Amino acid sequence: MDRVEEIEAAIKDLPPDEYRRLAQWFLELEQARWDVQMDLDSSSGKLDFLFAEIESESLKGPLLEWPPQK
């Protein structure tokens, strides 16, 4: 059994309250990693095509909110 399988097995055995704590921690970790990656991609110019598309679309008229408000 490799390390990931050991972790998976341990997670399956957690009581519900500990599972929720772990799930919340993991979600926060993923969000932090996403933020770092987005900052890196933005500062390196990888997202410039999106900014150009937004600018082009905004010249055609007002942009719509996403997701649409209900």
C-alpha cells in the first residue's frame, strides 16, 4: 500500500466531525494554491489573452455579470 492509499484509508475511518475539519482544511489549501497559481499566471502574461478578450467585448457594450443574477 502506498502513501496515498494509506491516507485514503485513514480518511475513510475518520468520524464525521474530523472528516468535516479535514475537508474544510483541504478546500482552503486548494483555494490558496489556486490563488498563487493565478497570481503567477497573471504576472507572467499567460492570462493576457483573457484581458484582451474582455477589453474587446467591453467595446461592444456593457458586459453581463457571471453568473447571472436571479
